[in-house]
Amino acid sequence: MMGSIFQIVFICLLGVAGGIAVGGGVIALIIVLDIIPRLSQLTDTYHRVHWYEGALITGSFVGTVADFWRWSVPLGPVVSTIIGLMCGIFIGMLAAALTEVLNVLPILAKRLRLNGYLFGLLMAMVFGKVAGSLFDWFVFSK
């Protein structure tokens, strides 16, 4: 009996620690990319930067709760496809911005002596991501 209580407590602590690590990574990414200040600068709404931060935190919280409690909204395949496409574009652009900030691809190409193959390397990464996402969507979403 005591062993199972310790296991439950350990799993809960491990889940909270993992959540803090992932959340810290996301916040670090947002800070490094200057997403909120850049967004407010582009839209000339710097006086509303707290609204952006609140929307980001609220969206993250609601998304987490919806995932844990398995909320679903029957939108149909067309609307779901459009939302999935927009989410994929957002994640792809975020990943592209991160690699641009960190200059990952040029450093990788230089170290591996692949300067002439940089475009092919980029396309392989893009097609690999698309293929992996489609595989996940078609195979594991059922």
C-alpha cells in the first residue's frame, strides 16, 4: 500500500517537473525570439503588451486543460483541416525563426562540410517534418 502511494507521488512530482521544464523551454524560446515585443512593435500597440502576455498565458492554460480533460468540439473535417493547417504553419514558422536566430543550419553545414548541399539539407528537413506530421495525423489520430 505504501509503495503504491510513493509511486503515485513520484509520478505526480515527475509530471510537474516535466511540465516546468517544458514550460520553461517555451518561455525561453518566446523570450529569445522576442515574439511579444516584436508583435507589439509591428502592430504599433506597445501599450497593450500586457494583453498579449495575458492571451499567451490564458491560451496555454486553456489548451492544457482541454488536453487533459479531452475536450472536443465537433467542427467537421473541413474546419479541422484548416485549423490543423494554420497550427502547422505556426509551428513551422516558429521553428524557422528559431533556426534563423541560432544560425543552426549554416553552422551545421560548415561543420559537416555540406555548404553546397545546404538547400538539399533544408528541403530534407522540411519534407521529413511534413511526412512525420502526416504519418502522426493519419496513423495515431484514430
